[in-house]
Amino acid sequence: MYEAAKLLFNNISNYAKLAVTLCHLGDYQGAVDSARKANSTKTWKEICFACIDKQEFRLAQICGIQIVVQAEELEELINYYQNRGYFEELIQLLEAALGHERAHIGMFTELAILYSKYKPQKMREHLELFWSRVRKPKVLRACEQAHLWSELVFLYDKYEEYDNAVLTMMAHPTEAWRENHFKDIISKVANIELYYKSIDFYLEFKPMLLNDLLLILSPRLDHTRAVNYFLKVKQLPLVKPYLRSVQNINNKAINEALNNLLIEEEDYQGLRNSIDAYDNFDNITLAQRLDKHELIEFRRISAYLYKGNNRWKQAVELCKKDRLYKDSMTYAAESRQVEIAEELISWFLDEKLFECFGACLFQCYDLLRPDVILELAWRHDIMDFAMPYMIQVMREYITKVDKLEQSDQVRTETETANDQKPIDFTCTRSIQS
């Protein structure tokens, strides 16, 4: 009876019924042509499903394109294909439909989901082209279920969910981590705690790149916390370049950490440069640590620190202990303390360092009392060493006396002239009037 129905439906131009009838007759091409004339969604679906059942996928695709452009019909068609295991054909259908003028967000989304399940190699290209035309939650969930971590990071980045992108990279470094991409994203995160998680991650997986990361994080990084962390894990030498690069902020923790590294490396010149340029550290603690160091240059720095904190006596005593005669004289002179200068002079004499005694007389010239120096020189029978000093002192005293006499003479002459000046009575009368 289908042949008769075919003639009847054709004569009355009922193309919808004609299309169904042709399917029953096995004329699927004719059914598609009739469905095109009918232009009914219901008809398209019936013909499409019939073609799928007979594995006429080319014709099914022609019908399917007319269906998938309607968002409300998309899910049913996808389920029909998937329930029968025709995944490849479904993907081909959606790919062909993407260029349709009525293509909508659901098509791009469902194709992305299909790629994640059956063709993961095509997923990245699809997202790069159409990431803005997919439903973010569904595609993100699909990527996560399919373990497409690289694609997941890509989407997080595009949707400015930088925190999730960083967490995904660190959780799946083999598949998702890329150095340049990570450094670009980590600087944009909102949660600062991720900075410290990323440091821990790099320390475990990429220790040689850690300093590069720290340079990027440094504008927002709590440097004290970072230094304490590296001290805890005993990895401070590894981040020395980072400490150098941020030392200009003069942070106490950074300065002390770097100074400790320089001590361990026995780089006394570097330590001296560091403490001269950046003063925010515990000076006394460092000085006490260095005053028993086995290297004399570090003990010298200790004396320098004592001097900088007005602990003149300790500085001079340390110099005396290490036979740093020049430094001891310098610090004694800078102290401006008579007691320290005279104790140093006496020590030089006790040690029979007469040349140093002579040099110190001029280094601490204005702090020394001539009578004390004269007595000491006489007792130790070294008047020859003291004589240049005494001559200079005598010269100064004579010069001072001459100036006083001259000043007194000028004053006396001025007073005498004033006494001999006649009184101006005219001026007196004017004042009285």
C-alpha cells in the first residue's frame, strides 16, 4: 500500500507524509528531497532517524544539519546517535553544521564535549578557534573528566580564572605545566597564598628555575615569609640570586639571610659591601658572631660593626687582639674619647710598639693630654718618638699665646682711646632738651 500512498501524497503535495512513505519504500534520497520541500522539523527528525537506522549517514547528515541548528532539538539528536554508537558520524555532522548561519553556542559546546571523549587530539584546536562560543561550565567539566589538563588550563586562562589555572598546572605538571605560560599566569592570581604554593612546587619539580619565578613574584611577595620558608627547608643558597635582586628594598630578613650566606661562603668583601649599602639588620648580633670567626677579615668587620654602633671600646679591643694597629688608631680617633685614646697609647708602649706609639700621637692628636704623653715617653725612655708631637704641641701653644697677647693689646688700645676722647657737650645739651 506504500506505493499507493506515495501517489496520493504526491498528488496532494503532502510532502511530509510523502517523505515518511518513501522511507518505508527504501527511497531515502527521495525522502530527503520531500523533507526539504516540507521543511518541517518533525519531518526532518523522522527522516534523519530513519536514515540513521539504515546507516545512510550521508543523508542523515543532510537532515541532521536542519535539526541541530535548533537548540531545543540538539540534545535528542545527539542522544540518538550516541545510543547507537555512531560517535564518528555525529562528530562529522556537527563539524559540517558549524558553518551554518544559524549555528549556536550549543553546537560548539557539544562538539567540544564529543572531542573530549572520542577525539582528544582535536580538542585544543577546537578550543583555540571557538573558546568564546562554548558554555564554559560544561566544557570545563568535560575536560576535567577526560583528564585534558592542558586544555583545561587554556580555558581557565581565557576566562580569567587564573587561580584555577595555576592550581591545575601544579597538580598536573607533566601535561599542563609550561614555564612561560605559568609565569605569565601566576602574576595575575588573586590569592597570594598561591605564590607560596608555587614556590613549594618549583622547589620540588623545577628548582633550577626557582629564581626566575621569585623575580616575577617579588612585587607582591612577603619577603620575610619567603626567607623564613627557605631557612626552614634549608634551601637558602639556592635562592641567593633572588636575595641579591631584592636587597635594594633593605628588608631585615633578606639582609640577614644574605649576610649569613656570605659568611658561609667566606666572602668578606661581599659582606662588607652588603653591610655598608644596607643597614637594616641586627648589627650587634652579627658583630658578636664575627668576633670569634677564624678569619681575621671577618673579625675586622666585627670591629667595624662595633664602631658603627658606638661601641668604641669593643672595637678597639678587637683590633688590638688581632694586631690591626691602623684600625685601632682610626677607631680611637673617631670615638672622641680621651680615655680610649690614652689606653691605646699605653698599650702600644706595653707591647713596645714604639712606631705605633708615634703614629697614634698624631692620629689622636687632639684627644691626648701633653703632660700624660710626656710622662709616658719619659718613663719608657722614648723621648725621641714623642718629640715631634711635643714640638707640634708647643708650637700650637705659642701660637695661641701670641694670639691672646695680640687680642689683649688691641683691646687695651681701644679702651685707652675711648678714655681720652673729649666729651661733646653740644650733644649732651641736645639730649637734655
